[in-house]
Amino acid sequence: MADLTSKKCVPCDSKDIRPMSEQSANELLAQVQGWNLLSEGGVMKLHRSCKVKSFTKGLEFFQLVADVAEAEGHHPDLHLVGWNNVKIDIWTHSVGGLTENDFILAAKINSLHVEHLLRRKAVA
Ligand SMILES: C[C@H](O)[C@H](O)[C@H]1CNC2=NC(N)=NC(=O)C2=N1
């Protein structure tokens, strides 16, 4: 199975794009560490949350994510709440569900070098 980061998102308005099943989404989830499936208003989405070191580092993180999204022509919902809590939701709006595009985008976000922007998780 080809690595998701080596793939390219396809235009979301192509006529043969369909939302995938929950089973397919769960299978692909293994390739996007740190992301979870979320169902909101009947729409299945990919969700990830993390803490950033500061409000401005959160905006820097968003800019790096935005660069990937623009390159892919596929976009996440970005939330920066309580000054340092980042939440990212990804789904394919044109079909109201998940497609491979969403997993490609999540995998490419995971491959960003952003350790300098993120707060390390406290070791239990
Ligand atoms: C033409 C193309 O379908 C639209 O411009 C893109 C833009 N980015 C997008 N991003 C996401 N997440 N879903 C979409 O349906 C979508 N559509």
C-alpha cells in the first residue's frame, strides 16, 4: 500500500468521488498516527488536537498547515482556542464525509517539522 504522503489529493468536485465507509476509514486510520475519527452531525471527520507553545506559535503552525492545504487543494478546519489548544478537523465537504484526500492531508500534516512549535506531552 503506497505511503499516503507520496500521494496527491484529487479535485473534490470530480463526479466519481464518494464518501468512504466507516470500516475503510478505520483501516486508513492506522496510517495517520495521532488522528481519530469523529462523527459530527452525521458527518465522519478526522480529528486531531495538540497544544502549542504560545498563541503566535499556534499561528505559525497554522501557516505551515495552510501551505500544505493550498498545495493539495484540500483544506482542514483549524481552531486555536484557549490561546494554546489546537484542534484540526478534516473531511471532504463536497461529499459530506471522508475520502482518501482527507487521509493524504492528515499524513502530510503529520510529516511537517513542527516540534519547535508544539508543547511536548507531559510524560505520565
Ligand atoms: C474545487 C474543489 O473541490 C474545492 O475548491 C475544494 C477546496 N478544498 C476542499 N477542502 C475540503 N476539505 N473539502 C472540499 O470539498 C474541498 N473542495
